[in-house]
Amino acid sequence: MIWPLLTAFVFAGVHGAAAASAGPSGCVSFDINWNLLAFGFNGKDYNVGTQDTWTSSSALTEITTQGRPPFDSTNTTCFLSQFTNAIYVLNADSANPSSIFIYDATAKSWSTQSVVTGTFDPTNFATILDHDTNVFYAYSNGNIFSLDMALLKSANATAIPWQDVQSPDLSANPSATPTPGANTQGYQPVMALAQNHVHFLGVPGLPAGSAKIFVIHFSFMQPTPQSYGNFPTTHGKTASFFLDEGVQQEFAFIPDDGSATYVINVETNTTKTLTGPPQQDSLASYYASTSALVQLTSSGQVAFLAYDPKATTSGGTWSTISKLPTSTTSSSSAPGTSATSANPSGTSGAIPSSSVPKDTSGNSSNSTTKGNSAGVKMAGHSVVGAALAFVLTVVGVMTL
Ligand SMILES: *[C@@H]1O[C@H](CO)[C@@H](O)[C@H](O)[C@H]1NC(C)=O
Ligand SMILES: *[C@@H]1O[C@H](CO)[C@@H](O)[C@H](O)[C@H]1NC(C)=O
Ligand SMILES: *[C@@H]1O[C@H](CO)[C@@H](O)[C@H](O)[C@H]1NC(C)=O
Ligand SMILES: *[C@@H]1O[C@H](CO)[C@@H](O)[C@H](O)[C@H]1NC(C)=O
Ligand SMILES: *[C@@H]1O[C@H](CO)[C@@H](O)[C@H](O)[C@H]1NC(C)=O
């Protein structure tokens, strides 16, 4: 029984590297003083400090505390609510996929906000948190939804509804009368926030460098695409650069192929082309402060690109933040129960480095052959767990 299982895991793992299906189960964000917050890193949460300390040898501050989500899901995302100094965490609990976890960065405490999903699908969406209204706008299955976080920095006992806003017309060529749902078929949403506008990128048929704009304050989809310069019409990820006060005016767009980092300025309607991220990972997540773009890969590594809105015009150098432990690797393709029961710390989904099998020489295994031999030397559940952990490690290494 063990061998077929191992084979299945190794097969799934190796092939998963080429066709991975899920983003990170941890996330990175900031507090209002631009300390980098890293959640769900090997079962722990950290305050990494301000940007000047990220690559120094100064210690990490652990902020793991009760009430945190298990970070055992996939595609986890975090959003800073700048008015409240709270971080809203989505997709962080596989048992409660729609719950929004709130980290109060001032009180350093967690609470769980329940929501009413309605027709919103919490397993298939993209979203932004609007700066001024503190309302989430999301796109899921051809519809725009909103969820009002009011000024919450701890959960309200009343569940908050995802409201169906509209079925947008994403036509590249506008007609006089909008057609709800036009050009939404098969669209994989790429949403970016700046100047109270939601920018939809990668919409099929849009000219390069263009976005469809949803104006939040008027709940209005502009018929004519806006041109911002030069970036490809393709799927990718985004992150808005904060300002110390007021709405974001620029956002980064990283196409799935990681070939470049585009910074789009919605005031000047121009785009800068910066260096692409160190790991070309279409499932990576991104977040930005006032002066850095941070990448968290699906294999759990963090890197950043310093960015000065006034001085940076092109290029730039990414640096790895190596003092953070590797974030939990997403494990959606593996049997969740095995992963949980095999984990000695009991932190669901986390993979302590101590459980990664070593080969006989004491090296961390990095080939399937070694993994199999490491696995069969153990017994029972731990074989499954070790093999799983190992396969995930292999996937991590292979996606580097
Ligand atoms: C995670 O994101 C990937 C890529 O967008 C998607 O294919 C997958 O269905 C998502 N999984 C969940 C559980 O949301
Ligand atoms: C909690 O939600 C209720 C119902 O929506 C609302 O009346 C109340 O003001 C909210 N409380 C806070 C602190 O936001
Ligand atoms: C940017 O484009 C918009 C819409 O076309 C226009 O109203 C605005 O004046 C442009 N801004 C600049 C600085 O050219
Ligand atoms: C681990 O593997 C590397 C590369 O194969 C090798 O150079 C090193 O000596 C090995 N370490 C041990 C402890 O065997
Ligand atoms: C990992 O695998 C590569 C390719 O098979 C090999 O060259 C390298 O020595 C291995 N490293 C370790 C640490 O086992």
C-alpha cells in the first residue's frame, strides 16, 4: 500500500512543479510604519522590520499569537487597511474558506470576521482593498462583488455580505450601450488599484498597455479602455504602491512569465519597465509598501525590489530576504489529512524542516530516487508524511 502511495506522491509532486495549481499558503503585507509582516512561515508569523533591516543580520521579531488562522489553505492574500493599521487575510483557513481574518497591528491581536458569500465564490476570485472606502472589490465568475470592511480592526459579530455589484462589460471596443458580461468569458482576472479605480488588465482583445477601468465611487465601468504606455495584455499579478497618506497612484504588474516588472502611474498615464522577479513563478503573490515591491513565491521564498517613485526609472535589483524561514509550501494536490497527521508540530499544513527526510549522507534529499529510499526506511504514517514533505521540498527546489 505504501509504494503506490509514494509513487503517486512523487508523481504528483514532480508533475505539480510543471503544472502547479495553487499559490502560497502564507502571505506578506505591511503595517502603517512599513514594517514587513510575514504570516504563515513554517507555522509562525514575523515582523521583519523596516526595509533597511531586511537583508541585515538583525533578528526577526516573532509575532505568532492566538487566534491566527492556520494558514493551511492556498492562494492566501493579505491587505493593509491603512486607516485602521489592520491586515485583512483571505484564504487562510481551508476549513473556513470565506472567513476574513483580521490582524490588528497595533494591538497585535487576531479576530475572525464571518461573511455571507451569496453567489461569491471564495475559491475563485481576484480582489483589491480600496484605500479610501476600505471596501473589497472582487471579480469572480464574470461578476464584480464588494464587501464593506467599514473601519474594522477587530471582527464584528455580524457577518458581512459579499454584494453583487454588477456583471461588467469588459469589451475592448465600446458600444453605445453596455452589455453586461460582454467579453468576460474565460477571463482570468488581473485587478490593480490606484486612484480609487480598479484596473482590469489582461482583458482579451485590449491593446498592449491598456486597462479597463472600474470607477469605485460611481460603481461605473468606463467603456473606453485607458492607455498607460507599454505592457503586455496578459495574465499576471499586481501590487499597489502605498503613499504615506492618500490613495495609491502607482501599481506594479508582473506578468506570469516574470519577464519584467511594470510600474504603471495612473496620474501620468505612463509605465516604467523594471527588472523581473528573481523567481519566475506565475503563482507567486506580491505586496508593496511606499518603497518596495515584495514577492512571495509558491515555494515560500521572499524577495524585494527597492522602488523610489521619484528616482527609479528602470531596472533595479531584487534581493532575497533570507532570514525568514521558507513559508509553508502549498499542498493542495496532496491529501490534506496525511499532511496534517504527519506533521509533528500539529500545525496543519506547515512543514517543519526537521521532518524533511535527509539522505543517508545527511544531505537534504533533492532527487526522487533519494526520496523513495528515505521513505521506505520509515514506517506507517511517517512514511506518508515524510514522502509528502519531501515531495513538496522537491517541488520547492525544482521551481527555484
Ligand atoms: C488558486 O489559484 C490558482 C491559480 O489562479 C487556481 O487555479 C486555483 O483554483 C486556486 N485554488 C484555490 C483553492 O483557490
Ligand atoms: C457591526 O455590524 C452591525 C450590523 O451591520 C452594525 O450596526 C454595527 O455598527 C457594527 N459595529 C461596528 C463596530 O462596526
Ligand atoms: C491621462 O489620461 C486621461 C484619460 O485619457 C486624461 O484625462 C488625463 O489628462 C491624462 N493625464 C495626463 C497627465 O496626460
Ligand atoms: C551533500 O551533497 C553535496 C553535493 O552532492 C556534497 O558535495 C556534500 O559533500 C554532501 N554532504 C554530505 C554531508 O555528504
Ligand atoms: C541535487 O541534485 C543534483 C542533480 O541531480 C546534484 O548534482 C546535486 O549534487 C544534488 N545535491 C544534493 C545536496 O544532494
